Amino acid sequence: MQVCDAEDIRILKGVVSKDHVHMHLEYAAKHSVSNIIKRLKGRSSRRLQDEFPELKKRYWGRHFWAIGYGAWSTGDLTEELVQEYLEHHRNPSNIETGNIILE
């Protein structure tokens, strides 16, 4: 969230799963998807490894996140379809309606 706030990127909805993250973002055309992902992965990796030192030992010299990412352009997709897809990941016990869903 800090990277997005600093870069004026809006998180419309996000899903945090045990092995991946989905995010629906709104950003200015001056940003590239690859640069956004690089910053999100880098910052989150550093923060997690600082907060949990055992991760730093485990991932020293290796990538914390998998290399690569998947991205959709909303060309043929409606915003409603993307939001519905992300809601699909909501655990039934998670009734909170915030923008970040913990699966």
C-alpha cells in the first residue's frame, strides 16, 4: 500500500492468498506494469524479511517472489468482471467488505 500511495496508484481490490496475490489497480499512463510490479515485489520482500528474520536466512541470495507476473489489460474486460473474479476468492468466513481480501 505504501508503494501505491507514493506513486499515486489506487488499489481497487486485492486478494492475498497463501501462495499468490491478485490486485486490481488503477494507475496513470506514465507507469508501466513491469515497473509497478518490480516496486511492489521489492518493497514487500524487504518488509517481510525485516519483520521475519527467519525469511531472510531462508531466502538469502534467492528470489522471495517468483520471477514474472500475470497482467490483464481491461480492454475487453469490464471492471465489474474483474471485481467479481476477485470476490470469487473470498473465504465465506471473511465477511468484511474491504478492498483487501484475505483468502
